[in-house]
Amino acid sequence: MTPKTESSILRGVIKQAKSIVVVPLVAGAMCSTTLLSNGQYIFAIECTLASGIATIILVTTIYVADRILDIKS
């Protein structure tokens, strides 16, 4: 594969990743809602925290990869 082909493939992957970037946050919210309804408040906070951190890491990774590809092109 040429670098140009690899770059276009990576751009496609990043574009798809941008559309699912909030999935961990939504999953954490659903999990937390269930835990809150059962009265497990500490676990709900932990679930929300973990999903928030996962979302931040995912957003940051996608942003950095997008910037790297912009610099190379």
C-alpha cells in the first residue's frame, strides 16, 4: 500500500470513530440509571466516572490522530 492509500484508509476509520465517540458515555448513563434505581449510588458514580474517562480518552485519541493526518497531508 502506498502512504496515500493508508492515509485515506485512516481518514475513513477516524470518520467512523467520530460517529461512535459517545457510545461509552451513553452506555455508562444507562448502567448508572439501573444502579441508581437499585439504590447502589457508589457503583453508579463509579460507572459514570469510568464511562466519562473512556469517552475523554476516545475523543482525545481521535482528535490527535486527525491532527496528525492533517499535518502529514
